Amino acid sequence: MKPSELPEVFQENLRAARLRSGLSQRRLAMLVECSPNSIVEWETGKASPSLNSVHRLGKALGISSELLLVKFCSEPVQLKPQQNQSSSGKSEKIPA
């Protein structure tokens, strides 16, 4: 695959998943049966793996390969208090 064919988030997800798994780039490369340099290039966006390699990466990291390709919200969503119209027509805050 060409680097532009994978979502940008792939490289971030790959690095984060590898670090969470406690694997070095060298160890992940051994599990995926590729060179350590390939892992470096994939994590920096200089190259993109084949779809087969994406599948092997997911398997080696213990996650679905699809999770490497999607962006997740990294910050919790902050809910704002809702406004409610009272019978008098004035807005009242509803406690969160």
C-alpha cells in the first residue's frame, strides 16, 4: 500500500497499541514477520503495510485490525447543563 492509502490515524493507533502491549518495535516485527525498519516506517507514516500485514499486526497486538484504522475520541465528552422552559416562559437550568 502507498502511505496515502491508509488513514492518518493508523500510525498513531499502531504506536499506541504497541506501547500498551509492552512490545518493542523489534519484538512486534518478529511477531508480524517483517523487518523492524518496517514497523518504524509504518509508525512514522513513511510507508504503509499491506492489508495482510495490518491483519497480522492486529493479531500480534491482540486487537481487531479494524481498530488500527479508526479514530477514537481521546477526551471524555463534557455535557453542558440543558435549559428548560418553565411555564412562565423563563429558562431554567436543569442540574446535571
